[in-house]
Amino acid sequence: MNLEITALNTEVQQAAQFLQPLLTEVGKVIIGQKYLVERLVIGLLANGHVLLEGVPGLAKTLAVKTLASSLNVKFSRLQFTPDMLPADVVGTQIYNPQSGGFAVRRGPIFANLILADEINRAPAKVQSALLEAMQEKQVTIGDQTFGLEEPFLVLATQNPIEQEGTYPLPEAQVDRFMLKLRIGYPSREEERQILDTMARTSGQPSAHQVVEPKQILEAREVLNHIYVDDKVKEYIVDLVCCTREPDKYKIQVKDFIQLGASPRATIALTLCAKAHAFLRGRGYVTPQDVKTIGMDVLRHRVAITYEAEAEEKTSETVIRKIFDELPVP
């Protein structure tokens, strides 16, 4: 087993050689926000969509655009607005009077990296237009279905839903996001660096292409081979099941949970833990990998009750209690 792990470590380190140039390139533009950049890369490696939430001005959009600039992939930006239509996302059929038939005009969803900016500013049916693309990696226009090229990733941003002019995302769509990130303010030192770098009218830093799609797809293949011990697998399943039936695990949070995490959470937690291990150059997953990435995988998948809201508890409070009290292998 030790020989296998050593071989896996070597394989991971070889496949991960593109990560440092990528992080360096992104770091030219994005100051601080290590958590944000690392989680975006985890989404890229684990083949999962990412939802970024934070108040305006925290470089959410800039981070996604910079990541796209560092990769040699096709990039589309969708600015969501209340008057947007589903056809603006997936495309539509255009009537051709000369031939008497309909031609398909593909929408901006036909790209590798999609920035869905301020996704919660569009009404539900526009948000739902993304569902098929996000889950099935295909788009249906009229009676034709089109596959989407790999890698395909939706990186969506939203402002907190308490603000004016926003619509809460449907639960079915939120569950399609592998990770939901909460972005906070930079530290005072990082703020000073931002001032020195960005407070100018021109000549701001930009990122250049340093990674090919082939490297990402090869890294995903290596990710599939990363070793997860049976005890760690049991721990992942226990974490997710505990959000549904906490009483079985003797954790007192049942009154605060309206809806637990879905089986999609189990898959996402395993893949993200593997991607986290990959970033650390390891060919095996530890329980700490699971705990580090767990909040980002679960925070949007656990719905809390009115009682929890009355006591000013959030899904994060509940999940943190589960992580603290569930025995770690």
C-alpha cells in the first residue's frame, strides 16, 4: 500500500505542475483572496460549478475573469438582469425566409468557462435555463440537442439576497453548484496592496494564458486515482447522513434542520476532498481535507427551520456543530 501511495504522490505532483504558474498568473491581478482562488481551482479540478456570494467590490467577477484569462479556453460572460430571457442564455431558432426553415443561433452558454454575473438578479425561468447545461452538459434548442465541450464550468456570482432587486435561486439550481463560497473583505495589509496596485486609471496588471485545457483534463484523470480510505469514505457518508438524521448520531440539531444534504453532496464532498489533496501534492485524502472543504460543499445544501432563524442560527452554525461533534476517523 505504501508503494502505491508513493507512486500516487509522484503522479499527482507531476500532473500538478501547471498549478503554480496558474496561481502565480492569477496572483498578478488578485491580491489576497487565497481562499477564493484556491476554491475556484478546486472547482476546475473536480469538474464542479461554483457559486460566489459576497457584497459588491470584493473581486468576485475579476477573479473569474482572471482565471479565464490564465486558461486557453473559450470564455463567456453573462450579465444577468430582470428582463433577461432564456434564449439570451442558450440561444434560439432564427427563421430564414430564403430557405423557409429555421437556423439555430447558439447562445453564450456554448463556451468552456461561463461567468454568470449577479445570477440572482434574473427571474427563475432564466436561472432554470442553466439547469440542463449545468447538470447534463448539454443544451436543447427547439428539437435539437447540443453537447457542450469539456471542460465546462459555470462560475456564478451573487450579492446577498437581502439586497434589493434580487431573486432567491431555486433549490434545484443551488444544489447543482458543487461549492458555494462566502467572500469576505481583505485584511488591512492586503487592502494597502490593492491600493498600490489598482489605484490607477490605466496600466493595471493582467493575466496571460499559461494552462491548456488538455492539462486540466489530464489532472482530472489523476484525480480519479487519488486514494480514499474506507474510514474516510464512512466519515463522508456519516457527515451527509447526519444533516438528515442528526438524532442517530446523538447531535442535537434536529429542530434546526428543515432539509438535509442530498446524495449529490456526498459525491461533491469526495471529489472536492480529492481536489484539495491534489492541490497539496498528495495522492491520498485525509479527514482534514474533508473538514477543510466541507463547509463550502454543504452550506447551501442544508435548509434551516424557522426556529433556527428565530434563534439567529444559520446553516453554517448547524454544519459547524456537526463537524465539531461527529467523531473523526
